[in-house]
Amino acid sequence: MSAQQRLTESNLAAYLRGVGFIPHNLAVAIEPVGEGNINWVRRVRSVSDGRSWVVKQARPALERFPEYRVSTERAVFEARYLEVAAPFDPDGICIELLFFDARQRVLVLEDLGDATLLSQILARGAGSAAEVSAVGRALGRFLGAVHSGTRGADLAPRFENHEMRRLHGDHIFRLPYRPNDFPLSPAVADRARAIQGDAALIATINAAHRRYLKPEGSLIHGDVQPDNILLGPSGPRLLDAEIAHVGDPAFDVGILVGHWLLPAAARGAASSAAGVIGETWSAYRAAYAPDPFPSFRDVARYAGIELLRRTIGAARVPAVTSDESALAVIDVGVRWVCDPADAPGKG
């Protein structure tokens, strides 16, 4: 790859004109959009008619965490994921890719405007049970179709996304269970140290990590969590496939299930998530054909690990701010890792 042109708000419009994406005479306004944890992201809006697009550029240093340097090829894998998943996505769950510059690692995507992140809805408790279950069914159908349709398709050579896969996996399966300086309260830090000293629990998590790292199974998104899901008038839209790789399909579903479970567990009412988890799993199984389906035990174990890393890891969530909620989530997470249910509603 030749030297990358670093896009800025000053040169972005000229770049888009130069590659022919917008006319030379189109005046545009440029503004930040989203948190931009991994990539540089901006919204470009036509001054004359209000049309808008989202531009992402993958750079060697992650935007929010510049101490981490990861191959910019992650943009290529995201574009490939959108391409490969498209035939299995009649409901339009994936964000639409409008333009891709492989050399400059730039994606131009449709702009969903005022759509709301699922994480914000869950944090506010704003969605009704029926609305949340509808989102679960839509995402379950999509994941089931993609996982089933790409199983055994020999896609691993096209998705050798080793650096992002390894970095993501470290934050889920390794770093929370080793000495670290994560800013935890004394009570939560004590619980974290107890978990780190639980040899049987750590062995189970390490085994899940090894399974996650195997380049076999189906094409997976790798980060199906509420910060990557927008809800608009047409339903959920899935973003940010830069961790896409061939791997264990239970991982995608487990991460999603973990986030259905987490806010309920934080309230001390984990069983109240059984409905949306069951709806998601039923839709997934219906779309994943023929048999065998991934095991719900594997899904549940990944969900439990996600609960732990969102509580004692680097990527903590607002739902676990208080010691009471954090410890409740940890208890549920440990139970789901050590004794995962074989079907929704049994854990």
C-alpha cells in the first residue's frame, strides 16, 4: 500500500470531488458523527439539498486509542463483509456501502441521520418489550442467514483479519483476567481478583478464546453489540464490520445475547431478558438451515464472558456504574460461563 492520504475536514470535500463521488460544484458541510473509537468518521452534507453521507477512513492508529496500531486493511474486510453478506440480507440490516477506495482505506456509507443507537434505547429502558423483541428477531434472522449461507464457503483466505481479531479477542478473553489497571471500585476490583484466581473459570474462558481464534466456521461480523446497531423507521441497521472474519458463529449470537441480558442483570432481574433472548434465538435457528445449529450452550458461554468483560474490563458500560449493579452482572456472567443453559430461559 502506498502512503495514505490523511483525510481532514479541510481536504475531505476535495477528496470526494477528486474520486468522482460528488460533483465539483457541490458545496458541502462537514461535521463529526459518532464517537469514532476506531476510525476517523465524518458526515458530509450537501448545502443545497440536504443529502448526506458518512465517510470512514481506517488509519494505522485507532482514533480514540492511538496507543493501538492496527492494519488499515480492516477497511477492506469491512467492505468485503458488506459484499458477502448482501445476498443474505433481504431486510437491509447492513448499512449500505456507496463507495470504497481500497488504496486510501476509505468507505462512503449511507447516512441514517437521526436514527438512535440501540445502546441508548437500552440504557434508557425506552423500548417496549415488543419493540426490543422485534429487533432481536430481525438481527437473529440476519445472523442466521449469513452464518448458514457462508458455512464451509472457504472464505477464510479473504478474511485474514488477524490483527483486529486478536486485539478484540484480547480485550474480551485475556485482559480482564490478568493483572491490569482498569479503574474499578474497590468492591468490583476485589471481585475481579477473585475471578482472576479462579483456575477453573479462567480455563473455561481460555478454551472459549481458543475457539474464537480458530479460522473456521462461518463469516461473522465480530462485534454485534448495541453501539453498532442503529434503530430507524425501517428497523435495526448493523454497522462497523471491521472485525469481520471467519470463525465461530456462536460468538456473534453470544455477544448480542450478552447485551440483551446485561441491563436486566444489572437491575437484578436477569430472567426478564428471557423473552428477547428466546425471540432472537428462535429467529436465528429458523434462518440457519440446514442443521446442525450452533449450540445455545456455546452462545450462552460467550454471553457470560461478554458480561464479565463489560464489567471488569476496559469497555465497561453505564449500566454497571454502581457496585450493586456491577456485582449483580458479574454473578450472572460467572454463572453463564460456568454452567451455560442449553436453551433460552433456563439460565
